[in-house]
Amino acid sequence: MGVFRSSAAASQPTKPYRAAEEALALLPNLVKLGWRLTKDPRIPIKARLFAGVAVAYAMSPFDVLPGWIPLVGQLDDILLLILALQYLMDAAGDVVVREYWEGSSDVLEVIEGLIDWGSNMVPWTVRKAVRRYLHT
């Protein structure tokens, strides 16, 4: 094809860029969902506190993985936030989550799958400790 691309090909975003753009577009709805679930008195206080601790950890300058390592440095923050959101959603149940979700139910199902996948990336010992804390 050569060095030069046609203007039509140049205007098409690449797949990774499009996926990142779509993920960022969902971020406001995920933040709203998390915020609403932490404010809901039907959710157990321990799940809400864990979500607050996860947000505080993500915002703090202290990390298990150093922040100056590209991508890996943010990974512990992201995985902890995913784990907290999963526990909030599990504690809330489908009815309450759908009550607060502003997007389509198809998108919510995809997000739930991604959250399950992301939480499985958290080491088992961490998930076990969190589960023990939340269920005692």
C-alpha cells in the first residue's frame, strides 16, 4: 500500500483507539452507578466502605505497584476499583443495579462480564481477604 494512505483510511480510527474511546464513554455511567450504590442504604455498609477505601487508595500517592511504571503502575488502582465495583454490584443485586444504571441493559451485561474478568485478575489472596472482610 505504500507510505501514504487514502484520506478515507486515514480518517478511520484504529480498533484499539475505538475501543478506548468507547470505554471512556462508559466511564461517566460507571462512576454514577458506583456513587449511587455507595449512597444506597440497601447495600451493606461493609461493601460501601470497601468502595470508599478503594477510591481513596486509587487517589492516594501510595501504591503497591509504583506509579512511574507505565500501565503497570496504574494496574493495582484499576483492579482494586473493579473489585470494589463488583462487590457493590453483587451486594446490590440485579434489580438495584438496573435501577441506577443509565445505559442500555445490553451494555450493562457486557460491563458485568468485563468487571468479572477484571476482578479475576486480582490475586486470589487479595480477593479472599476482601471476601472474608465483607462477609463477616
